[in-house]
Amino acid sequence: QYSLIRDVVSALRRHRMHEQQFSHPPLLVLSNLGLPQMHVKLVAGMFQGMFPTLNVHRVNLNSIRRCLLLTLDSESQLLEFRH
């Protein structure tokens, strides 16, 4: 299941979309993706390769506008993606 961005924006009460929102990479949070199985490592590496790394000691917190959360349910092997 997925939603188009125009549908999400039209459903919002207050539109807080601006051009600079997508000029900085999102903060990538991987939850439960440290399992030793090869396919889990591959998925984690794929998402880490999609976005540049952030130096947590030098990053300006005010420049982070987005967060990407990936959670793996180990029982059902489903990946939850929240952006």
C-alpha cells in the first residue's frame, strides 16, 4: 500500500511543504535491522547507501527536517517504512 504525495498534502490541515525541506538528507533510523541474517544486512546496507551519512557530532540539528524510520518485524518479516 502506498500514497501519493499530492494525496498526503491535500489531506493535511496545514501545508508545511517548502523547497528547502528536501535539500538536506533525512535522519535514517534503523530499528531491528542488526540481525545476522544475510537478507537483513542487505536491506540495511541498501537503505544506508541511498542516503549520505551524517556526522552526529557536527550536524546542525536545525538543518534536519525529515526522519526516515525503518523497522523490521522479526516474526512476520515485514518492513515498516515511515518518512
